Amino acid sequence: MCNQSVGLVQRVLEKSGLVTISLTNMPFVTEKIGVPRAAAIEFPFGMIWGRPGDGDTHLEILRSMLDALETIDTPGTVIELPFPWPEEEFRKRDWFPTEPTPWASSPEAVNEMLEFIQHGNPLE
């Protein structure tokens, strides 16, 4: 599900009384979408919960997100989670694409995407 959809779903759920939180590795976009609360983590795309099969890290991230649900008071708050991606994995970088995604290829493209996101909630 794309970030815009997640933000819309979260806002609808929050209006019905459910508390929500997003996990993001693009906090600058998540802030623009206006989700009720989010936890940011500096992990690679496709591995936002950690390496496949690393249940201990997955559980730590989940617990941190649940803790954040209890501590975030202000709507729109994005907190940084303290989990570093292993340095040796960053040195390899063989799992990163050689070219950036089209929307992140230039500052102009990023601004276009952010402007699109800022048009508001079509459900309101």
C-alpha cells in the first residue's frame, strides 16, 4: 500500500476511535501526508522490518512501535527508532538499485510528489 493510502486509512481509523502508527523509512514524505503518528527507521527499501528471518529485530521494532503508541501525544508526530542497519551491509550495497526510483530522481520530482500528496484527503 502506498504512503498516501496508509495516511488516509489511518485518519479514517483514528476518527472511529482506533489508535494507529506507521513504520516508515521516508519520514519526510510521511510528515507531508499527515499520518496521526509514525515511527521512522533508517533501513533499506523492502527491508523496513529488518532482514528476512530476523525475528528478534522484527519483534524489537514492533515493541518500539507499541511503546510509541503510548507516548506520542501530538498528532502528526514522527519519532526516530534507534535501530542501525549493520555497517557491513551498507558497505556491500549490492541490494540497492543502481538508479533511483523515478519520483526520487531529482529535487523537482520529489517536490512534484509532495505537492500531489498535499492536495488533501479525498475522503473528507
